Amino acid sequence: MQGDKPSIKLGKCHFMVDEGIVLGHKISSKGMEVDRAKIEVISKFPPPTTVKGIRSFLGHAGFYRRYIEDFSKNTKPLCSLLEQGRQFEFNEDCTKAFNLLKQKLVYAPIVEPPDWTLPFELMCDAVITQ
């Protein structure tokens, strides 16, 4: 960056494309959906054995929380393991919650796109530099 003005690298920009990855989301005419490469990481995530593992998994899953109905409700058994002074016991409820979240992320829905027949404006605060 130059000074306090944000800038973009033209080599990393793509214009007039049908689909692309933006901030971990696949954007296309179908709508916005999760990036399959990121989901592959989550789908291979082993069941956590430590508090650090729970935080890591919830961090990855939380990035896509908008795609999962009742995300907070589904993560409650896992979040309870993060309580201060609580002994770590990855029980059956935790296993169910862990597997449910992984399943919901792998089969996450597509967020419907705007009505393309209506005008809309896309705002960006970056400055193009050469």
C-alpha cells in the first residue's frame, strides 16, 4: 500500500467473468455459495481432541455461518467445551454437533442473487495503481 490509500494489483483482478471467488465465496449468476476448496478443508477436519482444536474448527465453520440455519444452536455442545474451568469431554452430543456442522457445510445452499433485471450499484474503496 502507498500511504494510507488502499491499492489493488491488476494482475490479481479479473473483469467481465461469469464466476469467481471473492473473500472465500463463489459468486456466479446462480448466486453466492461456499468455496469448495475451503469446505474440503473442513470436511477432512478430524474430531477435535483439545480446546484449541474446538476453537480452530469453530473458527473455520463460523466463517460460513450465514449458510447454516440455527448455527449457534448447532454449535452449543461444542461451545460449552470452551467454558472456563470445564473439563474437556468430547461426548456423543459433541460428536453429533461436529458431524452435523460438517454435513451442513458440505451441502450448504446457494444464497440467491439479486434481481439482475433491476439496476444496482457495486461499491469498492480500492484505488488502481500501476
